[in-house]
Amino acid sequence: MARRNAAHFEAALRHHGRALELAVQLRARSRISAENSNLAEVLFYLGDWARARSNAARAVELARSASSGLAASYFQYADVFRRLGMILATMGELEEALPYLEESVALAERVPYPEALRSGHAVLVEQDLLRGEPDAALARLEPLVEGSEPEDLGTVRLLPLLAQAYLEAGDGGRAEEVALEGVERARAQGNRL
């Protein structure tokens, strides 16, 4: 995660590629799924959406077969489902994306897995904003951001969306405060992404 956040995509690609090789050697199906998903996200950021989608779909397929219906026992599957949903949504396939995003959020709530919960909601918020529904976006975001610690990595990714939601809801002053807070937190974390 840190390599992706620092925008060192090529290093992240090598790291997750090697982790995938090791998981395959060990026949660790849940890790194979997770590393395919991690690779998918890096490929997505590199702009190779076709490969990203393929890796993400494979990760979901493995997650479903590895868990034999017990996906709730593997916390990383919340990320696996979210990544495929994110890629599909970005490619304009929202109807296909939504079930994966909803499954990700539901799993993250059950486990609980706060980082995956924030990440899953972030993709859903993007869709709220694209539909012109800033109040729905605020309803999702405000509880996730309120009381968060400045070092929370996942919260930093929510702040630009929260600023946009405030702006679209007509609260430019609050939008500016949140945007500046986001920049400050990202700099403090070295999060260039």
C-alpha cells in the first residue's frame, strides 16, 4: 500500500508480482486472490485497464472459490470486491460494478475492516456525485471522516470527495476547509497519490 501511495507504481508492480508468484508456489488461494487484486489496482493506476479488469475478475473468482461461501472469514476480500467494482465503474459499467461495491462495503462492515469500508464508500460516493446527489455523498462520507485521526491513510482519500460534495451542496467555505485539510494530511503522510 505504501508503495502505491507514494506513486512508486513500477516498484509496487514488482512487489505484488513477486508476492503473487510466492502465493502460487504455496498454493495459498486467498493470497493468490489478494495479490491478483493488488496487481489490478496498480495496473489501473498505470492506465492498463484491460489487464487490471482481468486481474480483478480473476481475484473475485478465486475469492469465491477459495472461501467456499465463507468470504466473511477473509478480510481482504472486501478489497478484492471493491477493486473490481472500482475498475468497472471507471470503465462506465456501473450496473455491473454496483453489486461488487455493495458486497465490499457489507463485508467490510461485518468483519469489521475500516479501511475497506472507507475505500468502498469512496467509490460509491463518486457515483453519488456523478448522479448529482451531493447530499447522498455527504451522508456516506461525514460519518466516516468525523473523528478520524490525521494519520488515517484511508481518510485522506475521502477528503477530496467530501470537499466536492460540500461544494456541490453549496457550501464553498466548508469545501475549501476540507480540501486544505486533505492537502495537509496527504503531505504529512507523504501520500502523493
